[in-house]
Amino acid sequence: MKDRDLGRWMARLAAVALMAGTAIHSAAAETRTLQDRLGHQVAIPTAPQRIADLWFAHNEMVVMLGGADRIKVTVVKPRAQPWMFHLAPVLKQAVELDNVVPNAETLLAAHVDLAFYPSSDKVGAILQQANIPALAMQFETFDGLRESVRLTAAALNTDTARDLASRYIAELDERIGQIRALTDKLPAGQRPRVLHVLSLHPLKVDGRGTMIDEWIATAGGTNVATIAGVQKPVTIEQVAAWNPDVIILGGSAGRFDPDADGGLWHGIAAVQKGRVLRNPAGVFPWDRYGPEGLLQASWAAEQLHPELFADDMKTRITAFYRTYFHYAVTDDDVTRILTAQPPATP
């Protein structure tokens, strides 16, 4: 953007901010300071009522903690996350953005008094310029998940949010501890070599230093993807060289065809053993960065070590959605979630 155009954009933004300022600041007359996931000290409204949630994964957290009706702007769409809108239909009233990089004028027009965003300098700068209080929320580990839940509850500032956050964190700690008490004793030779595939076309996998890497290890596996980070493009030749024992496909990874890519999939151990699994997906994909990581750890442990874990996933799923989303799942719901299918059409 040229300096002249940038100046015009900034002036227009300032004018919009001025017009929206009265509504925003009157709602945020009382503030308190929280530290976000990047270590920023941020003054936010004591009782935020109009939230823009700009991180796909974090919308679920706000819904879980009882704040769905406060989300006025979102990056989540019904066709991408149908279970989220099924359990929290009030989200259909929110303004849907097409990009995590927001249009500040849209946020100001919606009188947003708090934004949650992924740890992006670009997004943070836009929110700061628009004078919208904003908390960076991104995390890469189960520890980060715990802290994000605590921070979200603190931001919502309700007894319901704090109570649910405390209950969730206690349950997460207990379940991870139960799983690791068994899997930590496994020698390397008894840990299946696992590859998590986010997308088949194009082929993308999740590597080290990620929450995916952590739940694979927690469940008693070894992540064969030696690259670091999520959504990493790879070739079928690289997958063949890694030769995983188990391939876990993301819920929206696409249809798996072992004859694709010149048939090289047929030479991989996971394919030969019939160990290509589809990951469950509910309010958000279980395998990504959301509270359903609690269910993911149990499911993955059962898949990798059925001799150690004979979990009743139906019971766990029923209790989880009843407790944290106030939703009574049916047998059909359980089947659909476990097979990454959307809710049944009414």
C-alpha cells in the first residue's frame, strides 16, 4: 500500500472509530487488566458484551464457557463447523468475516468491545489502531489450552464461565494423568509410529512442537513427521519414507484413495495393516486446538492401545457435551461425531 493510500485509510479508520467511540467507551467505562497469551497487559471492559472472535478454534471456548450470545463477529461459518452452530444457533446472528485479518470498520460498526485473536502481529496492529481491546489467545500445548481456558473465563467474567473453566481444567488434568500413567511406561518399540494428515489434496501434515504432536505422545504413539509446525506441505514420497504404522486423517482431510499418487500409499505400513483412521469432529475438530482435545486424548489412546484402554467413548461424549455445552447427544449424534459427519438435517 502506498503511503498516500495508507494515510487515507488511517484517516477513514480514525473517523469511523470516532463515530463508534461513544457506544464502545460507554460500554467499557469500567475496565480491568488481563495478560494475554503474548504477555501483553490489556485493559478490557469489566463486562464485555459484544465480542469479535477472530480465531477459529477459540470460538468453541467462548461457547463452552457460556458466552455464545456475546459473539457478534466471528470467522466461523456453519458449513465449516456445523456442530458449533447446531449447539449454539445464536451464532447465526453474528457477522461472519471471510478472513482472520478483520476489516476494522466492520468491527467498529458492530460496536465490538472485546476481540479475541490468534497471535498475529498484523491482526493485533489493526485492532490496536481501531482502539478495540484485544487478547491474543493462541497456544500450542495442553498447558496452553489450560491457560487459554482460564483467560477466556476471566475475560467473560461470569460465575458460570469461571465454574466451567475450573471443572474443565480439573477434568483435563485428571484424564491426561490417567492416560499417561499407562503410556509413559511404554518402551519405544511399543509406541506405534503415527502420522496425522490435515489434508490429502494438497497433502499436508502436522509435525513436532504442536498440540497434535503432544496428544500423539500422550496416547502412546510417536509422531513420524519430523518437521516442525502444523499444516506442513509434504510429498507422498516423504510419507512413504516415514512409513507410519497408523495414519490419522483430519475430519475434513478429504477422501482417502490408496490408488492415488501413483499407488505409493499401498506400500505404507498403515495402509497394509488397515490402520488409516478418520479423526472425530464435533463442535470443532477434536484433533486441533480446542477444548475437545480432552476427548481426543481418550480416543487416540484407545485407537493406539486398545489393550490398555477399553474406553466407552459414547459415555464420554455424552457426558462432555451435556456438561460443557448443555446438549443431550443421541446415539446418531455420537456416530456422526465419531465419523466426522455433520448433524442430521432436521
